[in-house]
Amino acid sequence: MIVLGLTGSIGMGKTTAGAMFADRGIPVISADEIVHALYSGQAAPLIEAAFPGTVKNDVVDRAQLSKAVMNDEAAFRKLEAIVHPLVELERQRFVESHRQADRQLVVLDIPLLFEGNGEDQVDKVVVVSCDVDEQKARVLQRPGMTEEKFAAILARQMPDEQKRQRAHFVVDTSGTLDEMRAQVDAIIDTLLAQSTEQTDNHA
């Protein structure tokens, strides 16, 4: 089984790419989805203990939490120390269950894959990328997003150019959705062929 890491800076089209992999029947797990579940589950009491007032009705209030950690590196590290091990556990369960089911390919959607040394967890990496002006325009359309928030997020992310250099595959999301889907399909076909070859060699 090949474990593919899907990553890219904010606004580059990672979620859309993930949906295209899923449309082809490839199992995809998103770090954001895991965090969303944890914020209304086992992480909520831990986060409330560390950041009082950030949980309402047993669910983490993301706006309050964002205020608590924004521009505070120590607070951000404290939050990471709570959330990251729980996310990692869910990822391992996901990979192992599909390995047992003899899947050929799975996708781990990890926003900060390179920044968090996530390359160790995957066999190949695909980076989604687009023009920086296009990226900024997309992100600033998001509800509640400001230039300051965007700058703070970018400061935590490796520059797009470096990510592209370290990737096995790059999906350019500047064009149409059909063009993007064709790139994703080509990657899937390549990796499924490689996975079949690996299986045959081990048979």
C-alpha cells in the first residue's frame, strides 16, 4: 500500500484536491476533519483546562481559541502538544485499517506536512500550488479572514516554492477544475500502477 501525503499552503486548493481523490474511491483522511471531531470530543476538556473559557457546551469555540493563541508562540506550542498526539493516533488507525483491507493507496491530507516532519509518515508527497496573488485573493474571501491573520498563517508555513521542490508530484490549481482533476487522475493512475507492481514483486 502506498501512503500519499497531500499538502499545500493555505488557499492553494488542498481540500478540493482531497475531494477529487475521494471521488476516485481513494480513502482520504483530513487533519482538519480529525481536529474538528476532537474539538467536540476528547480534546475539548484538555483544551478547556489549558485555555479556560475556550470551550462552550463541550465544544471548542474556535474563535475564542484563536484569540488565545494568536501571536503567542508559547500558547500555540501548548495547543499543539495537546492536539498533535491525538491527531497522530487517528491517522495511524486510519492507515492500519486500510492496510488490513489490502487497499493500494490512501491519502493523508496534512496542511503542515513538511513543517511538522510528516514526510516520515508517507511514501510520496503531492503539493497543491497556485500563483501567490490567486492564493491571497482566495484566502481573503474567507469569512473572518484579515490581512493580519493571513500573514500570521503564512509565517507558520514553509514557502510554496520550497514545498514544490520537495514534492514527488505538484498539482497546479490555477486553471479550471477539469484541468486540476486531470492532474489528480494522472497521479492516482501512476501510484496505483506502482502499488500493483510492488504487490507483484512481493508475491
